[in-house]
Amino acid sequence: MSDNKHKRALFFNSAAKVIIYSGGIATIIAVLGILFFVFNEAYPLFKDAISEKKEKVSVKTKLPLLVGVDEYQEIAYVVTDSASIDFIEIETGQILSSQKIDSLENKIITSTDKTLFNNNIAAATDKGSAVIFKVNYDITFDQNSNRIIKPGYEFKRYVTLDTLLTPLKQIAVSVNDNDEITIAGVNNENKIFIYSEIVTRSIFGDETIEQINSHIQISNKNISAIEIDASSKKLIVGTDHGAVYYYSLDNKANPELIQKTIPFNKAPIVGLSFIIGDQSVIVTDAEGNTCSLMKILDEAFGIRLAVSNTAYL
């Protein structure tokens, strides 16, 4: 009897050892697997970026002004100088459709801009006006689970920015989370015309849109770049003398100049782009120099932009 108990004890003891050893080995393998996965995912970040041409497409006799693509990179859209949007299948280069943009008859598009997300587009004209529209991709699936993408566009607004109907040389657009549109257009006299909306919705579903027009004049400076952040609260203006102006749009009727700075050596500012989060803006000049201006709280001057990173060419 005692021999049987002893044998059972030895068996359970051996079984416990196997289970413990197996569990330990499995844990080590799992940890090593996780580390391998993390390393495998992070490794490309340490490699040089590679850009490859996917397809070459043509819009024939039209001049492309602005381009974009759907999230699956299957269908591109091109806003052209003929006041149309061409939708192109990237794989074949075939133009699927060409649609005329409303309210642009007898007008010439002088500048375009689009929001970082959702493909909201503004097109400025030679008559001091702008149109705002949105490119949509209707995505469905057939019985075999094949993806079907149907492109189109939705007309939103026609806005007269300059009542004297002078040409606009530059345009910037923002559409915030409340679907409020803000546009800034610049004429040849470097006057900035700003159109803003404040949308109010009642508990019964009614919606009212307050439209506000204002303007900014920057004297003796040629404006070379302009950008609005995604929240429609900041306006950044660049000049051909290398100056960057930061305006607050919290008061839509009265934009406030917060700061003027010169991040480089007075070369023309040619590029402005907000980073996701709207706390930093990327600035590029005509000499290829690039820096990041970050919004900070300064005890002496309050909110201002400060250079955080710079790359010189």
C-alpha cells in the first residue's frame, strides 16, 4: 500500500515538473516572440525611405492643379484648370469619369487647397470668389467580397471673398469637426479675405449657419504662402521676405496677430503645413530649408511659436 502511495507521489512530482518546465519554456518563447514582433515592426523605421513610381497617368490637354487619392490607393482625383475633376483608375491609367465643378462657368481657377482629412477642397478664381466641394468615395462590396469604389463630388459653397472681384492668387481652407468652413484668400495687393462659419444646432435638429467676413492687410509684404489649421483657429502667413505671421482666429470677426517671426535667412516662404494636432507647423523656404514651429507658452510673451527642429540644405 505504501509502495502505491510512493509511486503516485513520484508520478505527480514528475508531472508537476513537466508542467512547470513546459510553462516556463512557453513563457520564454512567448516573450521572445513578442520581442521579435516589436523589432520586426520597428526595424523599417531605421531604414532609409524608398519611393517608387506606381503608375503614370495623363489628363491629356488639361493642366493638373491638385491631386489626391482614396484610402486604398486605387482611384485618384485630379482638379484641372478646365474647372473639372477627373477620376482616374491608378492601375490602368484610365479616366473613369470627368465631372464639371459647379459655379465656375466663365471663371479661371487661380489657386487650390485641400484639407488634411476628408478631401474638402477650395478653388479660388480670377473673380475674387471661391468654391468649396468635397470628394467622396462610395465603397461597397459585391457577392464575392470584391471592393467596389464609386467616386464623386459634393458641392458645398460658393463664396465671394473680394467684393471688387479682383483675382485671388492663393487660397487656404479648413473644415473643422463641427463642419464649419473657414477660407482665406489672398489678392494681388496682399490683402487676405477671410470667410468663416459658426454652426449652431438645436436639440430639435435645426441648424443655423452664421457667416462672418473679415480681412487682414499686411503692408509692404508679398504673401507667398498661407495655411489654416484643422480646428480653424490659427492662420499662418508666409512672405517673400522670409517672415511668418501667426494670427488667432478665435474671434472670427477680428483676427488677432499673435506673432511675427523670421525662422530662416529671409528667403521666400514657399510651404506651410500643420502637423496632426495643430500644435506645430512645418515651414519651408525657397532655399529648401525646413523647420518646425511649435506652439508654446512663454511666461513673458504668452502663447507664441518657437523653432523646435530645423534642417538646412
